[in-house]
Amino acid sequence: MTYILYLITLFAFIVSLIAAVYYFRKYNKIRNRLPDIDGEEELMKPYNLLMQELEQKQQQLKQQSLQHHLLVKAIKLKLWKWDLKRKEIIWEGNLEKGEQGTVVVDVDEHLSHVLPEYRKRIYEAIDGLEKGCSKLIDEEFLYQNADNTLSWRNIYGIIYEYDEGGKPAILIGGTQIIDERKKLESDLRKAKDKAEEANRLKTAFLANMSHEIRTPLNAIVGFSSILADTEDIAEKKEFCNLINHNNALLLKIVDDILDISKIEAGYIDLHPTWFCLSDLIMESATEYRMKAAGRLDIRIHKPGQGYMAELDTKRVKQILNNFLSNALKHTQEGYIDITYGVTEQGIEIKVTDTGCGIPQDKLPVIFERFEKVDSFTQGVGLGLPICKSIAECMGGSIGLTSEAGVGTTVWVTLPCSTAPTPKLYKEKLIDNFYS
């Protein structure tokens, strides 16, 4: 028995020796193939390089993830995952309240708040994904909020997973509230339309200008030539009146063109001085009573106390004369009332007539340049826009109310310093206010 154990031990020793020789020779072959590898550090170099590259990739991934997070936050995009099979949308936070966390909502319930015409387009987009017609959803829609207000939103989505049958199973994407963008788009469209309309009106104004200038100029030239050959005194007087009337019309047109040119250049010259408001009203009323020639009555409703005001007299009278000119032009019978007084901030002047009035569709644009209520009425449509620009330049405001067939009231308020007239005369301080 001892002899058998000895043989087994000897056999195991021989096998071990043979194995050691075999692996020693194999090691030498590998070492000969890699002559540059020397020692444990050399063997570890490929591993170290691999770990270093892996760490660099992790840092790049972390940086890209942070940039992605900042981008999503900057554009106010709420991310979601849309499970088409379970009909659920999993939100990363609450879109309306800006809260963090995961929110799961039912698709049909969520889309029920989308206005019908937009809801149909979203379902059609989903159907296009399932049929393979497209791989991306990009739709704008109006959404009804919990407080019944409407907000514009934009949904972006793409296929993330397919089911076993090859149909889309899960979408990923985001939703963005775009109310500010829509408002900006609307403002840009309105500005574009307004600019195009202003360009159209300016073109029409230039085309009409030759007619407006030529009409009084032809009358001046024509009656002037006839006047030289007329012996009758009454006819000469009538021709002189006609020439003077057309001179005034031509001067008014030229003044309006010069004024609107100054306004376009952003320059309105103001020279405030103290003046008696009642005297200025009376001068304009007397002038237009003569022009009315008894056709209608021009009445003045003055306050119980006379006042001095510190404003540009010429510009205040220009505004009042424009009001009276328009009233006289559009009033065939009845009266024109001038009402004025002092407010806490300054003065207010109103002119009311019993004329034809202004149609409601023209009221929003009545103070726009080159707009005319009646294209057959003489004038270039610059009077009220010039008055508005002057009033705003003086820090005041202007407006009107009107009803077709009843009449019109136009008013202006101008902030300024005021003082009772009798007090000034009593203390003989009037000269100081003009110095």
C-alpha cells in the first residue's frame, strides 16, 4: 500500500514538473512578442489609459448634460414621455406651476383642454407617426388653462421606442409656452400692416397733393387775370374775396405740409409765454364767425373767472383753429360751441358742433396722418394729426366723441401754469410774466 502511494506521489510530481516547463516556455514566447513590456507597471499602462479615457468621456457627458439642462431651462421647455399604448403622458414637473417632480396625466383628458381645431392636428400628427409618414411632431396650439384663459403652446416630439410589431410605443419630447412669442409675432404683423398702410396713405397723399394745391392756385390765377379786365366794382370785390379765400386755403396746405415735415423730423418749436386764455378764444371765435357768414352760430361758454396760461400761444391757437375749421367745414346748420376752462393740471378746450358727425369705423384712425372722413372734402387730412402731435409734445392729450348725423365734440387738455387774470392786473404783474 505504501508502495502504491509512493508511485502516485511520484506521478503527480512528474506531471507538475511537465506543466511548469510548458507554462515557462509559453511565458517566454509571449515576452518575446512584447519586447517593450517590462515589469508590472508596463503591463498596467493599457489599463490606465483606458480608465483615463473613460474618465474624460464621463466629464464630457456631465458637461453636455449640464448644458442640456440649462438650455431646457432657458427656453422654458417642459420635458415629457408619452406612452402611446397606455395613453399616458409622464411630465418632468408641472408645466403651469413650474414645480419639480414627475406628474402622470391621461392623454385624452390633457388634450381635451386643447381647442378642437388644434387637437385634430395633434391627433393627425400622431397618426402620421404610426403610419411612418413622419418621425417628428412640431405643432402649435391654443390651450385652455384651469382659469379658462387661453395660452399658446408648442409641442415637440419624436419616437423613442417601438413595440414588437414595429409601431411607435413611446414618444419623448417637450412642451413650451409661447405666449410672448405669439404676442411679438402679432405686434410685428400689426407694425408691418401699419407701415404698409402708412406707405399707402402717403402715396395717396402725394397723388392728392397736386389736386389740393392746384385747386386754389388755379382759382387765384384765374380770378387774378379776370380781375384786370373787370370794370364793375361789385365783381372786383367778389373776385378779390375769392382770391383771398383761395390764398388762405393754399397757405393752410403749405403750413400743414411744413408742420408735418417738422414732426417727421422730430422737431416742434415751442415758445411758452403768458397770455389771456379768454382773449385767444375770442380772437379765433370772431375769425370763424366771419367765415361762417351767418350760416350758423359760434357760441362761447366761458368760465366765471378769466385766466392767464403759460403756453405757446401760436400752437394753442393752431389747435383751436383746426378744431373750428373742421367743425365749420362739416356743419351746414345749427351751431358750434367753444367751451374752455382751467383744470388741476392746466387748461382744457372743447369744440362741439351739430355737423354730419364721424362714422364709427373712422374713429380709431381719425388722428392718423393722411386720413380723411370724406374724400370729397377739401383738405389733405393733416389737421388733427398735427394737433395730436403738438398736444403730445406739450405734454397734453387730445380726443373726440362723435355720432354720425348728430355731431362731434373734440377736446384737448394741456398742462401748464395758470393764474386768475384780475389778480394779475390788480397787482400789475402781467409784464413780469411776459419778460
